[in-house]
Amino acid sequence: MRRTKPQKRVPAPDAIYNDTAVAKFINRLMVKGKKSVAQLLLMEALEQLDGKTPEAPDGSREKPIDAFRRVLKRVAPKVKVKARRVGGATYQVPMEVSEQDGEALGSRWLIAAARKRAGRSMADKLANEMLDILKGQGAALKKREETHRMAEANRAFAHFRF
């Protein structure tokens, strides 16, 4: 067993919004090491969100970066199920998810759902998926709900956590 836990590495905040959550999302969106392409995709998607976000009761619209943060918070799961073998049987054991792990899972689901969407560019697909999540629909949100349902259904096996 390890004597010390390795330190968590936090990426440097992105240059435009000075936010580590955005930097992490860009790193997850990146394909084949093309970080500048991933940055452009996210910035273009956030630009498309501008003006399309749902209106507040006072008639104002939120900034795209705030909408993005709300999307990440909304997609992040609170619980997940993990397969455990106990006495020859495999049980789906519900476990709580830390805030960092929830954000990571949620952003991966968001990216996967955007990639599966029909559309021309990844920026369009990402923006549309984020808009759907803000409206309470979207494939990534369905994935989160499905995960929560699985955890609820297997609550009887929660005592196998260790």
C-alpha cells in the first residue's frame, strides 16, 4: 500500500475566463493533443450560447460562461454504481461521487453526447447539447438520471461498500 497519496494536479486556468473548470473541459474535449482546436471549439460553442440561454424573470440573459458552469453542475452525478464481487456474485453497489469526480464524469458525458449528435460542426453540437441541458433535456442529462435510477434500484446493496 502507498505511504502517501499523490498530490492532485490542477491544470492552469484557461487564458480567457481564468477558470480551471474550463481548462479541464478543454483538456477532455481535446483529441490527439490538439488543444488549440479544442479551445476554439469551446469558445465558439460558448459564443453560440450567447443570446440563446433561457431568460431570467427580469428579462436579462446570463453570460455564456455562467451557463456553462450551470450545465456542468447540472450534469454532474451525485451517486454512481460500482460492480463488486462478493462470494461469487457481482453486485452493483451504489457509491457517492466526489465533486471533482462528478464534474469529470458529467463533462465526459456531455462531450460524448455532443459527439453523437447530428450536425455540422462540433461547436454547434456542443452548444445545442448545452442548450438542451439548460432546458432540462439532452442525452447527457438522461445519462445522469439513468445512473441515479440504477443507484436507487440497488440501494439494498449499499452495505457492500468498503
